[in-house]
Amino acid sequence: MQRLPIFETVLRGIKVVGSFVGTRVDLAETFDLHADGRTRFVRESRKLEQVNKAVTELENG
């Protein structure tokens, strides 16, 4: 396990992002699909109270 230096992280504005889904290869393939125009990006803003409904809608496509 590696340690994360807190002061350096804060002072340099370093962001730590993780994912439990997919590999780097999966991500690269997804970017390639999008670059080829085979996917599209959909964005919607919702109120926090609507989170359960939004997740249900995602699960239902």
C-alpha cells in the first residue's frame, strides 16, 4: 500500500480518483468508441432528493 502525503496533496491541488469498474484497457476502448461516434454523452442535473429515481432510470436504460 502506498501512502498519500496530505500536505502535498492539498497544496498542489492533487485529486485522487478511483473506480471499481473496468480496467485501463476498458477505458481506452470506451474512449475509442466515443471518438468513432459510436457513443453519446448525456448529462442531466437533478436535485439531491431525486437521486433514487435517477438511479432507477439509469438501471432501466
